Amino acid sequence: MITRTTFAGFGGQGVLLMGYILSHGAMLKGLNVTYFPSYGAEMRGGTANCTVTLSDKKIASPVASNPDVLVAMNFPSLEKFEAMVIKKGLIFINASLIEESPSRADVEVLRVPTLELAREVGSDRAINMVMVGALAARTGMLSLEETIHGMHAALKGKEKMFPLNEKGIARGFDFIKKGK
């Protein structure tokens, strides 16, 4: 089993943190992991993306030119990365910012209303947690508990953020599992 996931958006959306949480959760699960971040010239407002590779075997390279999964948090990221996703791959779209659909018919598309769901748990800042919860639920890469443990490991020392982030992850998970 090997799964390559690219997270992409603009700085300030927590794109790199989503990848970091997935990485930590997978390591705690006993999987081999690579985490490969990429920043634009600016942090907040600039472009940001990262690729996370998970496997039960050794990983030869952290570079994934053709990911199995794309998490697109804004339209420029969808435009840039959708062609790279493998056939029959999976594209998660931040439906709160992206009205357009991918131009491809050979991938599965999941539209997640991250902002609306984040507001349900109390803060716009939870959009990335909602999305990482939805990703974990749909792909089965991590359970809800493993995702939350990954967030705890990724944000060690920032325990004040745990309650909101846990709610965001759970809300994204429920959105996929319960269909609402």
C-alpha cells in the first residue's frame, strides 16, 4: 500500500499543517511517511503545498509527481495540480472558495463546504481541520482517533488549540460518514 497526497492552497489556510497532521497520525499508526513542503515567496497569502506519502513499505522518494489524492483549498491550486492526479484518483475541493469543478471526468471529486462546517464548530480557523477530517474519513488512511492523535503530535505545546481542532476534525469526518 502506498498513497501520495498533495495539499495545496494559499498561505494562511493551514495547508502545510494538514500534511503535517496526516504525517504524524500515520507515523503513530506505524506507517512509513515522507512529508515534502513547498512555500511560495510569501507565507500568508502566498502559495503553499506539500506532498505526503504513506506506505507500509519503504518509500523511495518524497517527490510525488502524480498523487493519488489532491486537496485543493483554492482555485489556482485546483488548476495547477488537477492534471497531475492519477486516473481514478480523488480530488477534495474546498467548496467554500471553489465554485468550479475539475475539467476531468476520470477522477472522483468531493466538495467539502469547509467554511460552513468550521463555523458550525465555532471558528472560521477550523477549515483545515474540517478538510483533514474529511480526507481521513473518505480515504480510510486514518481513523478519527488517529487523526486527532496526529493533530496532538503536530501541535505539541499548543494545547489551547486542541478543543477547536478536535471539533473541526470530527465535523469533517462526520460530513463524509453521515453525508451532512
